Amino acid sequence: MKPPAHDLDFSVSAGHPDPLGATWDGEGTNFALFSANATHVELCLFSPQTGREVARIEMPEYTNEVWHAYLTGIRPGALYGYRVHGPFEPEAGHRFNPNKLLIDPYAKALSGRFSWSDALMGYRVGSGREDLSFDRRDSAFAVPKSVVVDPSFVWGDDRAPDTPWQDTIIYEANVKGVTQQRSDVPQTERGRFLGLVAPAMLDHLVKLGITAVELLPVHAFVDERFLVERDLVNYWGYNSIGYFAPDPRYLAGPGVAEFQHMVRRFHSAGIEVILDVVYNHTAEGNQLGPTLSFRGIDNVSYYRLSSENRRFYTDYTGCGNTLDTLHPRVIQMILDSLRYWVETMHVDGFRFDLGAVLGRTRHGFDQEAPLMSAMRQDPVLSRVKMIAEPWDTGHGGYQLGGFPPGFGEWNDRYRDTVRRFWRGDGGVTPEFAARLLGSAELFDKRGRRPSASINFITAHDGFTLADTVSYTAKRNEANGEDNRDGHSANFSFNCGVEGKTDKPDVLARRCRQMRNLVATMVLSQGTPMLLAGDEVANGQLGNNNAYCQDNEIGWVDWPLEGEEDRCNQQRFVANLLRFRREHKVLLQTRFLHGGEREDGEVDVRWLAPEGGEPDNGHWGDSNWRCIGLLLRVAADAPDYEADDDALFIIFNAGTSETAFTIPDARENHLWHEVFSSATADGTPDIVHIVMGGMEIPVEGQSVLIFREESKRWPPFNNGPRDDA
């Protein structure tokens, strides 16, 4: 069917094969689309007023597997899509169907919401031949339109904070979830990019001590059909369909300026922006999924197909398909996307969902795989923060510690070990000690630093901090999957009562355990990551997989204006993060291995409660739950100074009080207690000033910190302060 006549004023010429996508030059727009196997390509233009197709232009030129055209008179705001012709041979991997309107993989913006319909399928739904059949219905009415964009923006004096890795504090947040219930954010900005940088929100993050906001996926994404049929949505956004376009649901108006404004405001507050990106799969699913973009443009180039039958997809993601990150054009698309978000949108880094896919070759994971090698040497990308979720769902997909220099990695072993230690599990203390020092056995190679370990207790995927100390089992019934989804091994503990309770003793214990967990993370070597809402003890009613809960379950439940949050947690976290910033020994750029320094001291020592260093009997004792850690600046630190301060930290996961013998301080120095997790804000009720050999009581389930200070009176207390 031909589109109706139109009154658009444009002329068509060959244009250029690069750059890919729609590029406006002030007079017209160049369109370029890669497809190695198409026979011809049609560019479709749509009315911004009615959304109807008003022109269809056959791309006049084909150069180096790129179809291209230049349209004079087509300006920013123009809506377009593609119809790509070619063989429909699913068993050979080809799924061309020109009846399906396709999103430009390089579209910088999308207009309109995605609407589920059988017409989106390249095959006839209900046919006995399934995806081998061919569907002739037009899908344009159900597909968002690509938008020609002018991404220029007045950045002024915008500068990236360029926060050193060792100083970085990451705050993981969902754009909507973190702002939707904040009464001090304007109603029209809640749930959008602009809401993240509302004055009250920025003030909160700055006072808390956050240096980088890591946003759950903001690339354009699709709500899966099975969720829509349950009146749910893909709240987290891990179902991308466009790697250059911000999702329209986070924008109040057209274009991309709102995102750029958000970044500029974050930078002015000294906060970096890190994007969670999903370059492992797309929203098109398996062979029974919709034809929205890549599948209809060149299925065999964009996806990994089964070597046994190219009708089917290789699935390392659990989402039906896997992008072929070995194909040169897929590598180009990912690199172009990353550079676009850095150069045009000014973001400061990326967290790669199921990052092991990036390193998959034909023979398994390889840290020198083409895509990762290209990213590491790229003059733009090598300057920004790169964080991998170091696993995928395929065989050999767990690669914690296996990424090359330049990458940080989500350390789930840190999460599980710290939870188990404070839960009181036996035999965990030796591994707990390794996690406190940056997991050197995993990361201390090839010049990597302790900051490569992204230490977290909670993340979007799993229990919140409050639920970790309130539930022993997940409560995911609201997801509509009979509680089968989500992790079952949560290493959580309910402190005596499952779920909500009014019992004062249980609530007090939960508050203390939350403080212990956060304190451990902040005092560990590595890069701490805080889940949005944990600073106010936000809960999700025990749901540890709230990916589809775009409602009060998934949104952060902020305290009412003027009210304290549960447990006074926000003030505690702010004080603790300030304490970390002020103590160099917590920001090491070298791994600590007990090396001797110029002053004869060693950079790290473990201590047993009775005094002295633990022996094999301690390390092998499954009931040993109280350990001391003495930290000094690493012997080989480039900025080593002999008079740098030292910290002595005691972690007692046991339920009873333990007498602990204090180690010797340097000559003319004493140990001053500066922190205790037994109090709501971390300020000790009684400040102990002690010398080596003295014995002090350590409450059960608590963390104490002593700072080594010169003998003087009154003592200088540089511990957490109650002024957040």
C-alpha cells in the first residue's frame, strides 16, 4: 500500500554512507542505514500532527553495505522509520518483512509509545508454521517513530567532575523511582530527568556525600507483552530497543535537551552521571518476538544465531537473543553509542548489564575480545568510568575478576560474604577479611586497583537494605509469577520477626544491623555503591525482584517533610561517608598485603580479641565472629607519608559482648574511639581513649573505630558528626 499524497517540501539526492543515522546539517538531513543483506530500503516520513505515513522514498544509493539518502528541507522534529526489503528465510537467519516499520538503530529520539499488537510480528500469530509463516499487516501504527534531532546544547562552562576512582561513591537509582514520591520535587518533574536535579534532590545527594549517580537504563525500552497483559510494565528498563535515544517516558517534551540539562546540573554539583546500559540483548526477544528494528534490518548481522539452525538465537542473556558483539557493525554501533553519550550528552561512565557478553568470542569469554579491546583503546571511552556486571547466563559466564584493566566490576561475592558475616554464619570470617581489603585475590593483577571492586550490600536486583534485615524469604507474589522469580539465596535475616513488626527490640536490632552493613561497605577498600532509598531505610515489602513494580512497591518511600527517616539512617550514612572522605587509609590506591613501611610499621594487621594476630586456630574456627583490622597507608603508595593517620576497626558479628585487647599505637600516640554503630548517628556514647594492651568491651553486633592520635588534651575527635 502506497502512502497518501503529501505536501512536504523536500528533494532527494544520494547523500553519504556516514555517519549512520539521521544527521541534520542546517539545510537538510542525511539518512544512512547499515544492512548487508537487504535488497532495497524505503525511508518513510510521518506527519508530526497525525502520526500517519505521508511519504515513502526508496534509498537511492548503497555504499559499503550502507543505504543512504539526503533530503533537503527535512529538519529536526521530522518523524521517520524504515521498511527493509530482502529474503524472508528464517531457517537461513533472514527475517526481512517490509510490512513492518522499523526503528532506526541510530535514532537520537523516539516519538510515541510502543503499543502491543500481533501486527508487530513478522509471522502470522496462530499459524501452525509459527515464525516460518509471513505476516503482511502494516505495523506502523504500533511502533514509535524515529525523530530527526539537533543535539546541540549550550553547555557553558560545564566540566566533568572527573572524580578519582578511590574517591567515588556511587548511588544507584531508577529515574522514576527515586523522584516519584518526593513532595519537594515539582509534580511535573517527578519521574523524569528534570526531577533528578530539582534543588531538593540535588541538595539531598550533596549532603549525603554522593559523587556519582548510576541510573538504571534510560535508553529507549519496551514493556514486554506478558507484563502488559498483567497490567504491569518493565519498570527497570532492561529491554532496550534504541541505544542512542533516551526513553520518552523520562522526558516532559521533545528532543534531548532535558537530559543534557540534567547532566549539566549534576556536574555543577560535583556529581558524575553513569548510565546502566544493555548492549547484550534487545527487546525483540527470540524467534517468536516482534520485528521492531534490528531483526528486520539485518537479523544475521545483529544477532548471534544458532550454528545448528539459524532460525534460532543463541541466548546468553535469558531474554531470548544476544547481540553479536563480534560483528564489525555491531561493534561500531556500540562504540558509536557510547561515544555519543560521552561527547554529545556529557555522561561520565557506563555500567554494562550482563557484561560478560561483551567478552564472548566463538570459544567463550576472553578479556581481549574485539569489543572490549576497542573500548579500552578508544581515546574517548578510555577516559570515562567503565563498570561491568561480570557475568551472563551462558556456560562459563561468571567472570568476576576476569575483566581487563580499566574496568570496575560489581562484586557479588562481597555482597554475599558481608551479609553472611552479619547474619552470624559460621566460617565466614576469613573471606570477610578478604572482602574488606578489596578482594585482592580477584583484582590484584595487571595493575588494577582496589577500586576495581564495586562493593555493594544491595542493588536494584535483590532486597533493599531494610528488607535484608526484615525478611528471610522473598515475597514476589505481586509480580504474577507465583513467587518463582527472583533470587532465593539472599543471605538475609529478619532479626526475629518476618516482615513488618512493631516490636521495639526487633526494630532496634534491625536498625543496628543496617548500620553495621553500611559501615562495613564504607570502611572497606574498593568503591562503595549505595542503593537509592537505603539511606532512609526504604523497603519493598520483601519483593526482591521489583522489575515490574512501577508503583509504591518499587518507588522510594521518602519520609514526610520535617520527619526523621526510619532509624535516623540518612544522618548516619552522611556522617559515615564524610568520615570515609576524611581518612586516607580508607581510600587506598594500592592493595594492602602487610608490607613494611619506612617507619617500620606494616600497612595492615589483623587482630584477635585476646590480643596479637590471629593464628591458624582462629582462621579455622567456624565460631570466630569478632575481628580487628589495623589500617595504615600502603607501604608502596605513591603519596606515602609516615605521619598519615591510622585506623583500628573492630567488627563484632557475635550476639554477645566481647572483650578486645587494643594493639600498640606508635610512640607518643593513643587510640581515640571515633565511631560506634551502636548509636543512631555513629557518635560513641562514651569516647574511649586507650593505649596498647588495654582491654575494652565491644557490644555484640557492632562496629567500633579508633583513630591513632598524638597524646594531647583535649583529644581531637574527627569521627562522624551529628550535623548532616
